[in-house]
Amino acid sequence: MVTIFIRYQLVYVSVRAAECKDTEIEKILESCIRNNAKIDVTGVLLYSDKKFIQCLEGDYAQIISLYDKIKEDKRHKNVILISLGSIKERSFPSWQMGSKKISIEDLEFKTNMSINEKAEFKDILNGENQKGGKAIDLIKKFF
Ligand SMILES: Cc1cc2nc3c(=O)[nH]c(=O)nc-3n(C[C@H](O)[C@H](O)[C@H](O)COP(=O)(O)O)c2cc1C
């Protein structure tokens, strides 16, 4: 019998809670390191002073149950699913959870985003543009 593992990718955006200070971000990343390797989930987490955008990649059941847990976390709110689908290969295979602090004001210095892409990325962060593929392309520009 041949077992085929189909990997999935999930992307969401959320609003960082005012109580979520930078020390809490460190704790979140510690949880990622502690937990994600065990369930073979990889991905990236971008955060600004106001927003999160996270990509989770791995087994379907694992990323759904992790997403269900993350959604309940009080350190963010207004969690909006941007995309969920199967993938041939992971976009971010090397990170248990790669992370970067981003600032909307200096996107053009940190990435090679065009003006249009920058506008699209802002819409994605606001949950107004749910083109998952585009979100991944833009997230990749930070790494
Ligand atoms: C924006 C955000 C992203 C998170 N991402 C993860 C994650 O990828 N993996 C994880 O285990 N916990 C993540 N967490 C934390 C979980 O909500 C939860 O606090 C943690 O998994 C508890 O695990 P622990 O008991 O090992 O600390 C995230 C929380 C937030 C607010």
C-alpha cells in the first residue's frame, strides 16, 4: 500500500491585542518552537504593532487543531482565515516558525514590493483581500 501525505497550508490575519507586548511575542515564539516540531508544522509569523499574519503548513488535522487553539488566544482578536488548501510543497520548510516584525510604513525599505503590492498587502492585513496565493508571495518577500 502506498500512503500519500497531502500537506496543507493555512493563512490567517488577526489584530494584535493591546495587552500583547513584545515580551508576549517572545512567549508565542517559544510555544511555536516547543510545539510545532512535534506535530511537523512549519511556517512563518509576521507581526506589526497592530497585526499578525501567520502561515501554518503541515498535516491537515494538525494545522486545523493548532488553528483552533490559536484562535482562542487572547493576545489577538478578529482572526480572519485568508486561505486553506493543499500544497505540493511547503513554502517555508525551514522554520518551526520564522518570524519578523514588520512596519507598514517602511515596507518599501524592507522588501521589494511595488506600490500596488504594498496596497494589496495592506488589504490582506486588513482582511479585505483573501487571495491566499498572493498573500504567500508577499510574505516570502520578508525572508
Ligand atoms: C498570533 C499567534 C500565533 C501563534 N502561533 C502558535 C503556533 O504556531 N504554535 C503554537 O504552539 N502556539 C502558537 N500560539 C500560542 C497558542 O495560542 C498557545 O498559547 C500555545 O500553543 C500554548 O502552548 P504551550 O502550553 O506549550 O505554551 C500563537 C498565538 C498567537 C497569538
